[in-house]
Amino acid sequence: MLEIRKILLVIDPTTANQQALSRAADLALRLDAELILFLCDSIKEVGDSPFDSPFTSEANLREGREAFLRHKLRELEELAKPLRAHGLKVYTEAVWGKRFYEEVIRKCLSSQIDLVVKTTVHHSKLRRTFFSGSDWHMIRECPAPILLVKLDEMPDKPQLIVAVDPMEEYEVPVQFDHKIMQCGTLLRDKLGASLNVLHWYESPYLRASEDAIPDTYKQAHQEKLDKLLADYDVPADQVYLRPGENEKALTELVSSLPASLVIMGAIRRSFLERLAIGTTAEKVLDRLPCDILVLKPDGFVSPVTL
């Protein structure tokens, strides 16, 4: 059974408004998990070695980085104080780095992180590189589940959508869908939420009309979906089997409920495959107005190493 005992919150060094902080703290409280406030930052003008700054010694560079990180740790401790006062177990860590997503992934690998929480924004409006491409890197390369936060706060009774594909396409075993469903039911129970399940399917017959899809084709998908959900308590009126393109079916359901959180899986593809089709999580990242939780299949190996 899926458990979340250690949550890593990615602190944005570019702003004082840590939008995801309250979400991470609420989850830590509800899940009885420890919370790590993790910050990766650097000074653009300061290099990583004396070769980058010929008039600065290695000792001076090290001393400067350590002083910089001590200052950042003090800021993190100020964020941690009110959380600890509410009974949360909170740790703080600041590291020097130019690519924060790599340091986050290394932390996941070294500390067995169960969930990463990070604020995300609409990428066409970016002004700083803290977000530029980083969310896509996290989706593709982070071994831990990653919650990308968009909403300022979660409703009292949130609507969750679990997106599954029980047809075992792209060599993804059905066990991955069970992992996604377990995550959905866990959060449903802990958040007092309503859980909805979506499986969409694409068909060449859709080029004519939905009515042109053979009944046997629809039935095959329905049977696979029913078999997957036999182990879970999900009301029939909260299960959606829809034809159409993946991102369209998902965005339409999110809008109609409306949903607060989408839970879905992502598999790592080769560079050429990403150019051709990408992943559904990447395609909908900017389209969905709600939070997105992305999981990886068991056995996933990140290209980032310790």
C-alpha cells in the first residue's frame, strides 16, 4: 500500500510568497508526515570553481557559498517556526546549485522522499528561469511523485480526478494504474474528497464521428476499466469512460466538475519520442487550472544520479 511519510517542499528563492507552503503543510498534517523545506539557490555572478572566477581562490569561493547558504537557512527556519508550533515535524535544507531540479532529484534519491511539492505557473508568462523548463524536467526525471500546485487553497471537499489507462499500452503494466488508484484513494480519505476516475481512448473512427466507433471497441475498454476498479470503492456515476484526445477529455472533465487535483502517471520517453508525442502530463501542464500530481511506475530510473 502506498504511504507518504516524507514530503519535500521546493522553496522558490525568487519570491517571498511561497504558494505551495500551506498545501505541503496541510498534507503533512493530514498524512502524519515529516516536512522538509528544501531550497536550491546560487549567485549568478559567482562561479563554481576558481576557473570561473580567476581572481578568487577555492577557499574564498567555499567560504562565500557557505555564508550565503547560512543566510538562506535562517530564512527557512523562519518559515519552519509557525509550522512546528502547530505540531509538524519540519526540517530545513539549503544547497548551492544552478539547476535546482537536479538537486531536488538527488535529494529524493538520497533521502527516500515520498512526495515532492512545488509551485507551478503558466509557462508562457515566465520571467525568471526558476520555472523555465524545470517542471518538465521534474515530470520526466523525478523518481518521487511530484505535486505541482496552482490553486491558492484547496476546497473543503475537493474533487479529485484519477486518470488511468488499463489497456497496458506503451508497455506500462496495469500495476501502475493500481499505484495511481491507491494514491487517489489515500488522498480521498485524508482530504475528505470526492474521487473521480477517467479513462479516455482514442480511435481512428473518431475522424468520422463518435457513433462510428464499433461497440466491441468500446466494450473492450469498459471491461478493462471495470476489472481495474473492482478493487476500489468508486461510485459508478464518478467513473468516466470517454473517447477523444487525452488532453481534451481531461481538460473538459476538470472544467465540468470542477476538479481541484488531477492524479496521473508519466513514463520517461527517449528524446525523439518526446519530440513526437511527449507525455499527457506535459501536454496538460499549462492547460489545467488545478493542481497536478504526477507519479512514476515502480522501477523507474532517473537519468540524474547522486
